[in-house]
Amino acid sequence: MSHSPDATPNPLVIRSLEFLGGMAESGGWRPPPDLPEVAFAGRSNVGKSALLNRLVGRRKLARVSNTPGRTREVNFFKVNDRFVIADLPGYGYARVSKERRASWRPLIEGYLGGSTALRGVVLLLDSRRDPSPDDLAMREYLGELGAPSLFALTKIDKLSRAQVATRVATLAQTLDVGEDQIVLTSAETGRGRDELAEALEALLEAPPWR
């Protein structure tokens, strides 16, 4: 699914990038929903920050931390004055207090359920692990919402080619999605960056689903 940088033009050239702020609680401050939004969600140690940094070609858009669970808010980034990335708090990190974990669910679901600008969700899953109960709950919630969704498998460089094929087939069945909804990515090598960017563009160009 990957191709060389010279094969096709970059599907997402980053000309401008602006941090708009964070939403700390459901119903709290958020930027005006003037531009289409795409949300990125995933468990705390899935590699979301690293993949977002790779996607936009910045080292520190989303903080890459050795302590999963550092993102406590929905963070909004305006890209090319054209759309907004909503970076959702990572969920399911065991060392975070139960109270903190419990507070994230209303925040995440409040954003996803209430954003009129949301065009779709990218759910990140660790390619080396089976989906967690939190992953499956998020998949179910997105299905109930009817939100257009993509599934990005992270850290794909850690698997052999044979393992990748098996993993994709198994995950597609587990998540009840088509294999064409699954993008293979590696923040380390850059694999899948352009495919993810193309999928992002497709979400942004689709008509509002709400």
C-alpha cells in the first residue's frame, strides 16, 4: 500500500499550521466550527502523536511523550486555513487514575457527538496488538454515531509482510469493516503517510454526514 515519494505528488502539502487551543471538558470552549474537522482517536500508547507529526511534517505538532496519556484535552490544529485536526485524548492508559479516565469518556463522546463540523474519524490501532475493550467500545460508538471512519494501523514496521496480511484480515473481521478502510502506517519509516493524507482528503471532500 506504500509507494515511493516520487511516484505521485504529495496529496497534502502543509502550507500553514496553527494551534487553536484545547477543549478541556464536554461543552467547554472550542473553536468556532467554521471549517471541516477530522478527529484522531486511539489508546494512549498507540503512537498517535508521532503519526500526526509525520502526517503534517512537523516534529512537535503533537507532543511525543514517554508517558502515555499526557494529552488531557481535545486539541485543535488548523491546517492550511482549510480544515481542522482534532487530536482526542488517548484512552485506556492503566496508570492514569480511574477518575481521570472516567472524565475523558464524556469529553471524547461529547466532542464526537456534538461537533457539527466533524467530517470523519481516524481510529488508530496498534498493529502488534489485538484491539482492547476500549478500542472496541470506540468502534461501536462510531458505528452508532454513523461517523465516517478510517482505521490506521500504527507501527507496521514492526511486523513482517506475512504478519501484516494476516493482521489486516483479522482486524477487518473483528472490527466489521472493509480492508479498504484500513491504512497501514509507520511514523518511524513514513509508510502510509500519503495514503492517510489521501484518505483524509476524501473525508474532507465528502458531504456532511450529519
